[in-house]
Amino acid sequence: MTLHDLFLLWPATALVGTGLLLIGLDLLLREKRALPAVVLAGLAISLAGAITLWGVVEREGPQVGIFGTLRMDAFSLFFAYLFITATALVVLASEPVVRRLQRWQGEYYALVLFASSGMMLLASATELITLYIALELTALPLAALSAFGTDRRSREAGVKFLILSAFSSAVLLYGMVLVYAFTGTTHLDAIGRTVFQTPLDWSIPLGSWALLGGVVLIAAGFGFKISSVPFQMWVSDVYEGAPTPITAYLSVASKAAGFAALLRVFSTAFGLGALQEQWSLLFAGLSAASMTVGNLVAMAQNNIKRLLAYSTIAHAGYILVGVAAVSARAPDQATIGPAGVLFYLAGYTLTNLAAFFGVIAITAQIGGENIEDFAGLGRRSPLLALAITLSLVSLLGIPPTIGFWAKLYIFGSAVRTGLAWLAVVGVINSVLSAYYYLRIVRAMFFLPPKEDAPLRASPSVGTALAFSAGGVVFFGVLPFFLLRLAEIAARIAGSA
């Protein structure tokens, strides 16, 4: 490993180093209040590295390191910014939860940072084995974090996540083996050249069919990571049982990492050639199924965390619209699908975090997680109710929130790439989702409160909620900077 390789790993290694420091400080310090500040300092160092690398990439072009297994470009750095932002907000929102832990506070924060470093590597990986290692570096800390609660539900969530994550990783690995058997390489760009240059012969059982089987298995493995139908069976139980800050983290950062890897693999390794049409239709079908199943099941939920869990399945379907649109290869359309995915993920991160942070602020004081527990919140805490409403309106896709622009852009990408039917399915599902989102708004503003005592978020949760809800409105009014950033990053995926 050279100094250049270490330089490219600056954002990820800063998080790993900070995590190791936190474990040591947890053993040495009796008073744990300084730990969140250490985490934020490590994230600041990581952010400085990402900004520095962005400048290098702008001047010199994409940087490749560690024998061609990692690629630092605008695409991977876009996701680095996303992961750093999400991690910082989740750390702030975790402070009341971690304070109640009798031990393992340093380990909690360290695992969050380890998972974030794995996500960064996942977005940068350009080789299948490296991608698999990064995937496990992400999944194992998240499984442990899911079990960090003090009740039986949390331990059950951790075990379920671990078992199903291991199963999906095995499926993904088997798909990689089949692709390697056909192409003789694990590097994504070399796989792409082989697939493009080799005519597919469906009369050979272990030839083209093996490649197609590998593509399907890789798609299935990623389907678990992004919680799309029919691989979503773990989501509701894990999201309900895990500590709420970790549920929020799973719903945005983990999902974004899965989409980053999926886009990198399918646009680089399978972006050209005869397989392109097949996997585009595959993801279009998964998109329609995820939107519909997620919204229909969410309608029947009364527990807020389970409702938001099924909502994330529906939003995975919306994002898959952009993945299906990656099939466009006209010069003026090649980046439409990827840009839609990146822009949607950025907006969804702020929006869903705001929703979960509102849940954290309320459940910490009233103890309940059902919709009726939010009754009268508009009277007891108008600002909290307003922030939650903004997040729900954004999830629904109503202006002037970023959720409106995200859905407009991603459905527009489907129309422009010949998938108008998928855009229609998305619009219909967005209308269906109004039922369960507005149920929460109705409870907050139109039902009488059970108590009249005012509710106030803790300073750290309030800060995280204000930042995320403010971002929902700010980028809803001025979306163009974020959209431009997404389009720049999408050129990497679109030009493969």
C-alpha cells in the first residue's frame, strides 16, 4: 500500500481511527459526555478528507488505488458527503438513547463509525471481492447496533438482521462466482468489457445462462440491502425492535450504500451489451412491486416505526425507478437515471431522518410509538409537530419540500427513457401513500391530546431535527445546487 492509497482512504480511515479511539476512551473515562464530541471531531476530519479529495478529482480526474480495487471519483465522494451528514445527525439524535446505557457507550459510537467507513468503501469499490468485504464491514456493525436496545425486541432484531444479512451475502457471493466463471475477472470494468465483447449464446447451459443467473443473484443480494420486494421480510421487525436512531440510520445510510454499490456494479459491469435490457426490466418490475406492496401494507400499520419501515420499502421502489432508467444510453440521457437516484437519496436522507428524529423526541417523553400517542401534538409542541409534518409532506412529494423535486426528477427520468408506465405506477402509489402519512398529521392537529403538558426535544435531538427539517425546506426552495452535484456525480455511473 502506497501513500497515495492511504490518501484516497483518508475519509474512511479517519472514521476507523476515531472508532478505535472511542473504545479506548470508554475504558479510561468515567464521565462519557465527551464521547459525542470525539465522534463529531472524527467526522469533521473525514469531511475534510472528502473535500480535499473532491478538489483532487476536479483537477486530475478520478483516482484509482489499492491495485485498482477502489476508485475515488465524484460518485463515491457524493456518497461520502451523504454518509458523513447522516452519521453526524444520527450521533446527535443518539445522545439521549446512549446516555441511558449503563455501559458500551463508546462501543455504540464506534460501531456507527465502523459501519459508515464500510459504506464509504462500498461506494468506492470497483472489484467484486473488495465490494463484498466492504458490504460485511457495513452489515456486521449494523447487526450489533440493532441489538443495542435493552428489551427482548431489540435482541431479536439484531439476530434477525444478522441471519438474513448473512443469507443475502451468500446469495450475492454466489452470483459473483457465476459472473467470475463467465468473465474470468473480478474487476468491474473488465467484466463490462467482456460482457460487451462476448456474444451471448443461450444454447450453452454453463455459458450465457450462468452469466444471467449471476446477474439475477447479485440483484437479489442487493435487493435485501435496499429492502425491496420480495426481499423486505426483515424490515418491519428489525426497524421496530432496533433503537430508533439506528432504525433511522438503517433507513437512509444503509439503503444509500446499497444503491451506491448497485449502481456502480450494474452501470459499470453490465451497463452495455445484451444483458442491459434484461436487468432494466428486472429492476422496473422490482420497483413497481416495492412501491405497491410497501404502500398497501403501510396503510394497515398503527405503530409509527413499522409504518415508516414499510414506507422505506415503498421509497426503495421509487428509487429503483431511476435504476431502471439507467438503461438509457443516448448521449443526452445517459446520466438521467443515476442523477435521479442520487438526488432522491440525498433528499430522502434529510426527510426520513427528520421523521425519525421527531419520533425519537416524542417517544422519549410519552413512551408510546402508536399513531394515537401523537394525538394533540400540535398543541403540546407546535414546533415538533411542524417538523414532523414537513417530513411527512416531503415523503408524500408535495412542494415546497425536496421530496417534491426528487419525485418529479426521478419520475421524469422514467418518462424520458421510455418507462412512462413505471412513472404512472409511481404517481398512483404516491397518491396511495397520502392515506397513512396524513393519518399522522390528523392525529397531531385534529385529535385531542391525552395530556396538556408541553413536550420538548432534548438539545441534541432538537438540533438534529432542526437541521434535517430545515434542509427539507431549504433544498425544496433551492434544489439546484444539490441537483447539480448529483448530476456531476452521476456522470461516473452514466459513462460506464
